[in-house]
Amino acid sequence: MSPPPPGWRITGGANYKSNARPAVNPRKAMQEWLALADAVLASGAEVCVLPPPAPPALLSGLMYTANAGWLVTADRFEVANLSVGHRKAEQVYLREVLPGLLGLSVEVSTAVWEGQADMCTLGPSSVILSYGVRSVVESAAEVEGLLPPGALTQAARLREPFFHGDTCMDLVETPSGSAWLVFPGAFAAEEEYLDARAFAEREAEVLEISQGDALAYACNSLSLGRSLLVPEGLSAELTGRLVARGVEPRPLDFGELFGKGGGGPRCLVNELRGLERPPPGTSYREKRGELLDAVAGYPTAT
């Protein structure tokens, strides 16, 4: 996870929440980020902190680390090749910082590809690779080539405003197994959805959701054990269906990071599966105090 910097503002306006380039409150954004990091820590997981570049440099989308890329193996990270202009510089920063921060090698995607945000992992060897709005179709084959031998993939083409797979698909763990949260209308054609559904059904129960819940980013939730970290605003109907399956939705306020920036809990996290613990100097558990102290120095408007 990467905290928003004090100078955070909307620069690109490249999604349906940020396209009006609303004024933001960096202090509240940082408080939202800290609440999410605390919730992840409380679940038993650890958090590695990716620091933003020092001012005056500004990478306004870096905090949405699901787009950073993907940890292919414990010693190799594939850096994303982002599509929108205001986020292109993130690739250069990640190539410079990640080897020393995490102690691994980095490579860069050849195809335009937006990282974990377009990878819906259903199991250790079963992944839906989305494309069509940001990532290009060629990215699916490139990522498939990085997966372990025998891994199964399904390419799925999306449509606006569902610019990443993690805006319309999410694997949720329940006491009785996995559930695949999905909004069928996010797919570019009915056939695309039916193919993805048939693929997912082999690994999980399918839970279709409404357009309202999809636009509230129900599928951008973060599943941690029985807890599901969700943005505020999910319908009572969907909440009831999740609770009935033994899931404990935990609504969090993302008025700045999602309401204005367009990224929810899943957007703000890059899962480093394969790392046993945070590398030295990266642990949120150790850095939490200094990050909390920094909040007072954040402006309340930009």
C-alpha cells in the first residue's frame, strides 16, 4: 500500500468519479488510507508501505497500488504498463524503487496492462484476465505466459465505466467456500459474461449484483478471512446476502479516495502473495506512528 501524499489532487480525471476533477481533502484521504491499513492489519495480514516520491514530484494515482503490477514470484515483480497519460511516470518510479524496497527484480509489461486490477484470481491456478477499457487484449496472453504451468485463464472484455476487472468482479471467502461477486452488465457482450461465469462456477458460487451496487464498488471490496472491507453505500439486499453466507461486511468511509478519486479498498492494495513478511524498513506496523503523526501536516483542501 502507498499513502496519499500531502499534495494529492485529481490530475487526470480518467474515471467516472474523478472526471469532474473535484477539489479534494488530502488530510481526510490520508485518514481513510490509514483506516484501511489498520483494518488489513487487524485481519492478521501485514502491510508493506511504498512511499510516494518526495515533493514537488506528484504521482496522483500511485496510492491505487493494484495498478502497480503483480508479484510473479517471491523475487520477481512485473510492473504494469499503464494506459492513461497522467499515470505513465509511475512505471519509472516503481522500476527505480521496488528492487531496493522489496529486494527483487522487476520487469515491465510489453502490452498495455493495468496490473492486479485486471486479474481476478479464483484460486492458485485459475485467473480471469480482463481487458477492453484500460488493459489491451494482448495483455491477457502476456500475463498467462507468466503464470505457473497448468494454470487456467479466461479472458473477459469489459465496457465503460467498468475500466478494470476489480470494479465488477471479486472473489469473496465465506465459511462454506468462495463466492464470485459479479455485475453481468459490466461485460462488453453477453457471451463474454457467460464464458466468464462458466469459468468461475468451477471454483466458486456466483453472486450476481445490481448495477447500483456495482457502481458503489461492491466488487472493489477486500476479502480478509470472514471480514469483507467494503465502501459505504452497499444496498441492504446485498449486505443481507453476504451476511447470510457468514461474511461480515465492514463498511469504510472512502469519500475522498473512492468518492472523488475513483478507487476503493481493492484498488488501494497490491497483494504480494509469496512474501512471508514485509522486507526491512517497509512494515506498516513499524511505520504507523510516524504516518499518524504526519496527518496533522496534511492540508484539508487542494
